[in-house]
Amino acid sequence: MNLPPIVSPQEWEAAREKLLVMEKELTRARDALAAERRRMPWMAVEKDYRFESPKGVASLADLFEGRRQLIVYRAFYAPDITTYAEGGAYPERACVGCSMVADQVAHPAHLNARDTTLVFVSRAPQAEIRGLKERMGWQKIPWYTLTDDFDADFGVDDWHGTNAFLREGDRIFRTYFIDSRGDEAMGSTWSYLDITALGRQEEWEDSPEGYPQTPPYRWWNYHDAYGDAA
């Protein structure tokens, strides 16, 4: 390993300040990209998709759990999945990459407080999903079983990916989609909200007129203190 230059505290601070300029540019570019996502056209979801849940059959609308927005991550956990790390196998393990994504998921109460639900879907039966969640500590992630062409229709039949949806009355719209390395940034409350149609819903954001927005910080709370909002 070739070491970088070893410098004084003053030189280190100067180097850090130089990089900070680039980091601020990246932050502003990320905010601008999220603003463009909020101006993406929507695609109407016309088909009636069905999933298996711990309580029985569920529709796509049911996955929203009464909230306005829905984020669906397609995880690979089923008997025919082969993307395991050494020593892993179904049903004890899911795809190693999808498992890393699940490990990074923040407490869902913060998303729920922004009227947004996050769920995982895969083709494993509910009995196996229940065991996997218990073994891996993923009990807080709602996880449904695919039963139809949802994965093929939304670009996640051959690879993982994250779809965002929004509900207006009885109508459901697909609002955004990321996959491949886009998924590696997922897990935090902010990364999920930034791919939704409504964004973080904070006043500083560049959003279309009429979008819900509240002051930053004021809606933030402890995950067990949101009450009915979560």
C-alpha cells in the first residue's frame, strides 16, 4: 500500500477545505437531480397485481398501507436464486447483495411520517420470508410474495431494483425507478425520499407548486414518538 503524503494539521485542513468545495457542488447537484425527479411524468398502473402477505392476498393498493406513496424493492430470495456469498443457501439466506440492502434500511417510522411506505417483494413463500426476517433481524420491513408479472412489468424480473409509486384516490402511478448501482445508495430515510414524487416535503426543496412541504427539523422525531403519523 502506497501511503499518501503525511502533512501538518494546517496542510490537512487546507486539503480538506479544497475537497469540501467539490462535496458542496455534489450536494447541490444531488438536490437538483431530486428536483428533476419531482417533475418526471407519471405512468398510470392499469393492471391488477396481487401479492401474498402474512394476512393473505394483497393488492398493490394494499401495499401502501393507507399512505400516499409507496417504495417497492425487489429482493431476490427464492429457491432458484444463486447469488450467495460463500456458505449461504436458500432458505437460510437471500441474495447477498439484497441482504446488504436490507441491512441498511433505516427505521420505517421516519418514512411513514412523510406519508410513505417501504416494502420488499420476492418470490419466496411467506413461511420462508418469515423465517428469514427473524434470522436476519428484518422484522420491521414489510415483505410480500410476488405472484404475477409485477416484476417483469416494472423492470425487476432479472435484476434488483427500486420502484416508486404514488396514489391519488383509487389511481396508482409509477413515478420513478432505479436499479444497479443506484440501489447501493438506498437505505437511509433521505435516499428513499429523494426518489419519490413528493421528495422530502421540506420548504427548502425546489418542488412544483402545491406539493406538500413543511419546515425542516420540525417534523423530525424519535421513531417511537410519531404517533399516528407513523
